[in-house]
Amino acid sequence: MAVIHHTTLKPTKLELLTAWLPSRPWYSGGAGEPALTKAGGFRLDDPQGEVGIEFMVVTDTADTSGADPAAYLVPLTYRGAPLDGAEHALVGTMEHGVLGRRWAYDGCHDPVLVAQLLALIEGRVHAQDQNTTDAPDREVTRSCTGDGPALSALRTTATDDAEGTELSLPHGAALRLHRVLRPAQEGTPVLPPGATGHVAGAWHLPGGTRARGLLAVLHTGPRG
């Protein structure tokens, strides 16, 4: 069980993301610096208790290209030491008021996060509240109709494009994370054709309303 420490972070997570987000191919803002606000998210527990796992949703109020500010899904892992071979996925380092130096990574490149996300889709673990210790997040939903070795695979390849990140799994399976979030019509996410699993969640819109949409979609066979 992850323990949420209410303490200081220097720099803060939003400060790290403000510098990192514009370097991503799925970032839709302009040349100026983003103005980020935390809008939602959830956590997963690392069975070994070593790695912090957070799925954060941020909105960029500096991006006025749409009716609402752009919302992004940012999966992050927090480690007490560098992750070997993941220098390209490092978001930055922070000083934690309790735990000391923490290395923050784009979690799509961290095998611990990928394994736990697949376990969530499969129903073997449950999403946890982003801000409270040992409290489930009941707004996060999941489904899985497929099975097989792909769902327990730790070796993946992550590729970014203009909308999200594709994780290539063994045996032709793929897990797609929607980095640019789209609110579902009437709040009910609809799976794309051929999907065999998903994770959906909610986040805040300006004015205090809530949106709901797909966060991740699993395909375990050929796509039509």
C-alpha cells in the first residue's frame, strides 16, 4: 500500500511538467509556456513498495485553441534511484520533504507502471485515490475480455504520436494510452472496434464540472 505524504516537493510536479510537456509530440499548445492545473488522476500500488505510481491529469489553461483547455494524461513513476536504461524517459528530479531525492519518469517507459496498469485492466488490482492513503478511486473503471501472456508481459516498446502513446506487447497485443483526453459523449466512454480491455476515468473541467473518458485501451488481436 502506497503511503501519501503531505509534504513539500522542490520543484513541484507541475513545475517539472511545465518544462517537460512541450517536448512531447502529443502536446498541442503553442510556443509559449503551458499554464498547468492538476485536474484529476489516480494511483496504483507497487507490490514491492518501492516505486510511486501516479496517473495525473493536467489541463493547460494557456491553450485556448478549443472550447476547453487541453487535458493531458501523464503517467508518472517516482523512484529513489535512477532507473537503468531510462534516461530518455526522465521527467526530472525532485527533493521530497520525507523521502529525499526522487527521480520522476514518464511511466510508459517504466516496467513497474506497465505491469500494474495491465493488472488493473485485468482486474487483479484496484485504482487508488490520488490524495488519500488506502482509499479506492471508484470513478476509475476497467474491463477485460481477453487473456493470455500479453497481459503479464513486462517487456514493451513505447512509441509516442500526436494523440498518445502506444505500448507494443508480445504476440501482437498493444496498449494505447490516450495522452490527449477527449470527454465521452454523455459521460459514457465507447470502446473502439476490436478493443479487448480499457481503463476510463474522470477529471475536472473549468467551472467545476466533471468529464469522463477513455484513458487506456487494450488490443490483444489484429485491429480492423
